[in-house]
Amino acid sequence: MSAQSDKSPFLHELEVEVETELDQVESSAPADEVVVPPSEWLFDPTDIDREEASLRSLLGAVEALEGDHRQDSTGQ
């Protein structure tokens, strides 16, 4: 059985969605050399950092569950 077929469809979809969200967060981060006054911020950079940390934590949990699911399906 391939690793792909061992994955729970829900976990796989969640993993893809979280990775997409992470890509969006990373690509929307302004360059470090760009200085924008706080009055023009659309989002607080601290909130963006928190969201990215939360998404990475969620992705780690999904990957851990997928690992558990693969072990259960192989009987190991």
C-alpha cells in the first residue's frame, strides 16, 4: 500500500488546507525593509506571527495523527 492510500482522507484534506494557509501567510508577509506606519497596517504583524505559529502547530498535529493512522493500518 502506498503512503498516500494509508492516509485518512479527512487528515489529508486538512493537511493540504493548512499548508495552503501557511503558504498564504508566508507570501503575504511584507519584506523586512518595507516600513509602514502602524496607522496603515491592515493587520498587526504580531497577530500574523501568532497565526503562523498556530498553523504550524496544527500541521504538526495532523502529521502526527497521520503517522498514528499509518501505524494502525499496518498493524505495527
